Amino acid sequence: MPDDYAYINTRVRIMRTKLLDGRSLDSALAAGSYQEFLRVLTETELAANLRDTTTEQAGLAELDQALSRNLFDTARKVLGFADGDAKREIQALLMKWDLVNLKTVARGIITGRGADAILANLIPGGTLKPAALQAAAQSTDLPGAAAAIALSGHPLAAAMRAATQAYASSNRMLD
């Protein structure tokens, strides 16, 4: 399937039919309670990602995590359709979110935020695997976070290492 944009486009169009339709969206918005809202969503393609949101203690944070997982899974699925130049182009688009996430990790570590606070602010739409982001967020310093990203083999690992070295020499985040 080398660079077959028509194939990728067709697969994405098929995936689009599985998005919330107008009727499901109206039903969800008209729900009288959070539980009813979740019930409506569990009758859609989102059901597989919503398991953790149906417990009694679950709230908006669990719903946000479920929707984030769905975004990551969808991005990975689209990458799976592509090959060659098309795959590299899709990865380049998704790496915008990787860069945002790496900045969030770096800022969180520099300002002394805990791993939970850092993880809560990440956007799971890029190409970095959640385990690599989690390992980086749990690091106590920037070199540890850069090493965690380097272990993932991600293309932005070298930039993260360089940014870490620049920060170490200047103590300024913008270097």
C-alpha cells in the first residue's frame, strides 16, 4: 500500500461514518444526568474506551481520559493505513502534539509539578507512546525525561536532549 492516498482517504471516510451522528449527539446533550449521558455514549463506537467511566466514582476526569485514549487509538489506526511518504506526512502532522507534550513535560519538571499533574495536561494525539510520555513525566529531572524519550526511539528525542543541555547551561527554558 505504498503512498496510496485514495486508500487512506477511503478508510478515513469509513471511520467518519462511525462518529457520533446528529441523533446520538442530540440524545447525549439532552441527557438529564451524567449517567444517562454516559449510557448514550456507550451505545456508540466510543464504548470500548468508556469502560472506566461507568463506575460509580467516575467523573469528568475519567471521561476525558477515555476520549483521550480514543483519540490516540484513532491516530494510531490512521497511521496503520499509511505507508511511505503518506505515513511520514501523517506522522509530521501528529508530531505537533508530541512537541506540545514534550514542552509540557519539561515545564512540569522545571516548575516542580508532580507526574500526575504533568500527565493530566498531556494531549494523547501524537506519535509518542503513552508509556514513553508517562516515563518522562515521572522523571525527577530533565536529563531523565530526555533519556526516557530517547529509549522510545522517537524522532524528537535528539531535540529533547539538545533542549535539556541548553537549559542546563543557561537555566532558561527558551534556549
